[in-house]
Amino acid sequence: NNCGGIYLFYIKANVIPEIHLYLAYIGRARSTDKQNLRKRIRDYATETKRPKICDLKRHWSSYLYVRYLPLPQENNDLIDELENELIKAALPPFNDRYPKVYNQAIKSAF
């Protein structure tokens, strides 16, 4: 309740238990008076404004899991940096944005 952090939504299909995992979404929750890690993850249960998140829940809800990494509340800059680095490394398909380096590379490729 009192910290921010990073959370990952992943799909765990029953094809090969404990091995077949697919990283679908990476997010962050900054620690503020109005937001924390627990509240942010809970918000996804009622998320209706972002089409990709709605699709993720609609198609994969039976296989969708979340993992999270709580970080001390005074480290909001670290939370932002870690989220960007994880997104750069994994390029999860349900994220709406990617760090600037990849946005430029993706635009120039098309």
C-alpha cells in the first residue's frame, strides 16, 4: 500500500507448465499520495479506456498472471528508468508506448 514499483502481466499457457510463459505487458506505479503499486494493479480489473488492455483481458484472462517488484517510495526516478529498460529489452506487445530509442527505430523501419 505504501510503495511504487514495476509490474508485469504475462500469459502462462498450459502447453508446457512452468516453461511456456509469454510477457505481454510491463507497467509501473509511482509512489504518490494517490497512487501505489497495489492500487495500480487493481485498476487493471476495471480498465476500459485502453483497447490493448481490454483485448489482453478478453483473449487471455484465463491464462493471465501478474508479477510485481515493489520499490522504496522515494525512488520514482528509478521506477521510471527500470520500466523503460525492461520495455526496451522485451518489447511487450500490449504496451502502447516504447522508449524513445525504439520509437525512432520503428518509425524509420516503416
